[in-house]
Amino acid sequence: MSERVVPEGSRQRRRPTKQGAVLSEQLIVDTALRLVAQHGTEALSVRRLGAALGADPSALYRYFRNTDALLLALADELIGRAQEGWTETGDWREDLRSMGLRIHACYLLHPQAAVLAAYRTTGRPHETQAVERILGILRTAGFPDPLAVRIYHAFVDQALAFAAQDAAALALPKAAREADETVWHEVYGRLSPDTHPHIAATFPLLAVDMVDSGYPFALELMLGSVAGLLPPGVSDPLRA
């Protein structure tokens, strides 16, 4: 794509595409997410998007200046979908927990797109809304601003790092994913207690626990540590 993006109010094309739909930024983003889910990251191209939309690929230039701008829009869409239906309870632990789990779950619903987008900073509306909400949770709970910012940074990085890792595993070809899963039994389950006593002793627990993501427990560890940083005299709902 090239530098020919047209401002929203100046887009004149309202004729339906060959598929009977009117082209819009949201339609392009939704179609791109579908293509990436079906065909992998290589599907994010002007040619394939144009074909899927029934539109001349050059028409996409009116909405996104290049493929990176489209990728940022996909990243922001995932953040927006993670926040759909979220409501603040006033309990900072519960609000951060639900926000983190929503982000993680949403990225796992779109693993191919998450692999492309989890590490990007979009500056778009859904992302700025999420930043505002998380900082609001922390500041309202009584964390001073310097601490609220550091906690926000750690919280978001943890959620996105786990989301990216778990999404990457889900995005693997089925054969590779199944091969990885068998390693715990085929390799770790056969290690001798003489050479690997700790693995041998914990293997039944290890094999079960490693099937699922470590994020929920890591999140609880973080929330517990964050609670210890509350200034003296600030109440914690869990201890109230």
C-alpha cells in the first residue's frame, strides 16, 4: 500500500462491492481477521483482501496507507473485542483480573492475528480506552501515580506476553502442536529419578499443569504482589 489514505469524511465510494457490501474500515478489518484466521499471516495482503471483499485492491488505499496501518487496526480491534461487555466493579483486584483474562482469552480466539499484533502499540481508540481504564482502576484504588504507571506497565506486558506465547502455540500446525504436547510424556515422563529426581517426583502434577496456560496463576501472583504495594492507610477490599 502507499501513502494515499483518505480521511473518513472525504471517502466518497458508497457503491457496494461485488459481494454486495459497502466498503468501510470496519469491514476491511473484519475481513482481514477472517482471512488471517483461515489462511495464516500470509493472507494479510492487498491482493487477497481485495479479492475477498470483491473490490479493487487500490480501493483499500483510501482506508489504510499501508499494510502496517492495517495491522495496527487489527491489533486495536482485538483490544476492543477484549473490552466488549466489561464493566468496572470498584474492586481493583477483580477489575484488573477480569481485564487481564479478557485480553488473554480474546487473543487466543484469534491466534494467527495475535502472533502478528500482540507486541504492537496502536495509539488507536480501543487501546487508548484500555490504557485509560487500567490507569483509572489503579489510581482510584489509591496507588500514587508513579507506582500506578509501573504497575500498569507490568500488568499489560504480562498479559500480552502470555497471550502472544499461548497464541503462537495455538497457531502452530496441528501436527507440530500435538508433537509438542507428547514431549511431556515421551521425554519427561521417562526421565530417571536417579538423574532427574525433581522432575520424576513431580511429573504427574507437571504433565497435568503444563497442558494449560500459566497465565491465570501468574496473574494471581502479580495481583498479590501489587496488593503489598498499597500505601499505608489505603484499604484493600480483600482484607476489608
